[in-house]
Amino acid sequence: MDTDTDTDTDTTDTGTADTGTAPAPQVWPSLRARDARALIRFLSEAFGFEEVVAYGEGAFVAHAELAWPEGGGVMLGSVRPTPEGGEPWPGGPGTLTAYVVTADPDALYARAVAAGARIVTEPVGTDYGSRTFTAADPEGNHWHFGTYPGAPRSSAA
């Protein structure tokens, strides 16, 4: 057991104290895929996600992380059997819907079309000031891309 009692200061770097920047992503949408390696390639080519890591052998992906260049990211892995006594994964392949903030949805739309993404909703302006479109990946997940960054947060006092 550690006997050091000097634990009154939290040295966790949240990225907000001195820099005024948003903290590193701590919420990661995650999904399972029938062909995780193909999905990683598609998300990279069509939308611009960047593969950070992909652990696994052959076609099986135990865990992968894809970063979104403008902040955040997703985690994914191959479909696998439910461990004995475990609870089944709640979302099967093709059940994810995610909203991704981008500064240039029109350029991203053109990239997605060029890569063969199935467009669900053409680019449109919304009544809350966003420019957005929706595309589906080969697994059937829906990716909504838009300029709306979310409502401003009040600062903690």
C-alpha cells in the first residue's frame, strides 16, 4: 500500500486550466463492424478520420481508435461472440448514428461522394444555423456532418 499522504492536489491535465482550450475527448462513440478493417479504410478515405491504433490479427480488430482531425474520435472493433455470462453488445453493426462537427461540410460532402459514400441527406442549412449533410458507411451507420458545434457551455465557477 502507498503510504504517501500528500494527495490534496489533483495533477490531472484537463486541458482547460491554463490554456482555455477544450479538454481532450473523454466520450468516445463506439461501434462494432462485420468488416472492421474495411470500415476503417472507408472512414479514412471518405470522411478523413485518421487511424490512431488498430489491435488485432488478420481480419479481426479487437480495438481501433480513429481520430477526427477537428477534435474527438470514435472507437470500433469487429463483431464477436458475447462472453459467457456477459451481456450482448447493445448496438449491432449499422446501428450507430453520430454527429461530427466540421468547418467545411461542402468539401467533406464532395470527398464522401467521390469515395462512394451513400448520401442520405444532401447538404442543407438548418434553422439553428448549421450547414449539414448525412452519409451512410458500408455497414449502414449514419454520419451527420455539420458546422453546429453545440450550444455554448457555461464556465464552472
